[in-house]
Amino acid sequence: MMFPHRIFNKAISGEPPSNALMCSIGAAIATVLISEFTVSPLFALVFGSVIAASVHATFAVTATMGRCASQSRFKQPIYLDMIRSHTPAIMGYAFITTFCVLIVSYLMTVVLGHPFPLTMLAFIWGITIGAIGSSTGDVHYGAEREFQQFEFGSGLNASNSGNIVRYAESGLRNGFDNSWFCAKFGGPTTGIAFGMTVFLGSWITTIFDPAKGLSMGWLSVVAGVIIVLILIIWNWKIEVQARKAFGPYKEDKAEEASA
């Protein structure tokens, strides 16, 4: 409030449900085209991804226009040029995400013979990718970029949640600037986290196959717990090192006095 900006605020319902929705829509359309109309699988996956990207763009436009309209009393205008320029890029990202998920899900269904249908697999992969991107890459592709005026590691007070960085190196900052930051830092981080999740999850059950006996099943559980503990300790050490290198957290004087 009272901080007018030109950033496309398309947050619909969080990344996991949003990605799951568009991947499920694309998979459902592709399934109908393949099974009922005997369309080429490649064309069906592409067409389903296009429809899913269009639905995602519709939700994105209505979300940002609704938020800007509700903040009109706080001098927040609706920049139609910003909406026209950002929407195609949003559709492009949605198409790439949906198409990649549909390809993986289709290969799992046809080649690997997975018992789950295509739509269910796409739904699961959409939630997984959205959750990893939201939880792992968030501090890289949005939070620190939009709140650079606050000290690193100091946290963000709820009253300052709208006080985002609105001015770029030249002119006003928009969603493309944050997307560049996202693609440069958050994208690789999210990709590595997603790859590690898939690899380590499948590696455990491959080495310690629960189908071979109860003892192997328990060994897979123990191996999973050990891997999680190692990742927790590793993450803690990285966070401590980052705080020492880029600015330690300083407690508020009022908090020190009360303590």
C-alpha cells in the first residue's frame, strides 16, 4: 500500500497448486487426444501444453488486475503495457514447464509402464516442481531481489512486506528484471534441488528395494533418514557461512533489552 510499482503480481495460489493445475490440464487434454482421436503423442502433448499455458495466463492476468484494482485507493494504477508485455513471457514459462512435465510423465507411462495414468503423474510432478521451486529458490529469485534495501539476513517485518524495490538501475523495475535474477540464480538452484530429490529418492529404493524383503525396506528408510540429516547439517553450515560473509543478523535493541 502506497508503494506503486510496475511488477506483475501473478501469484495465483502458490506454485505447487498452480503448476499442478496447468500440468493436469495439459495431461488431460493430451490423454483425450491420444486415446479418443488417435492423435500423434507429440502433437497432443504440445497442444495440451498450449491450452494449459493459456489457462495459466488467464489466471495470471485476472490475479494481477484484481490486485491492482483493489489497491486503487492507494494510488496503484493498472499498467496495461506491463500486462501486455509480461503475459507472453509468462505463457512461455508455463508452456515449457508443462511440456517438460508431460514428456516425463508420458515416458513413465508408456516406456516404464508406470501404473499411474498420465494425468495423475503430471499432477504429482507439477506439485513436486512447484514445491521445490517455491521452497528452495524463493530467496534467490524474488525475496532478496525485491527487498535489497534491508540488511541481509535481518528478516522482513510484516509491515514492510509491501516496501519492495521499485527502481532499477535505469528507470522503474518490472517483472522482467526479477525474472532475469530468477533465471540466473534461482533457476539453477531449483534445478539442482529437483534433480537431487529425484535421484536420491529413486536411488534409495533402487539399492534397497523394499520388494526384496522387510529388512531391505527398513534399510531404505534408514538411508533416507541419514540423507535428510546430512542435507540439514549441510544447509545449516551454508546459511551460517553466508551470514558471516554477507552480513550477520543483528538483534534489535528492544529485543536485547527485553531478553
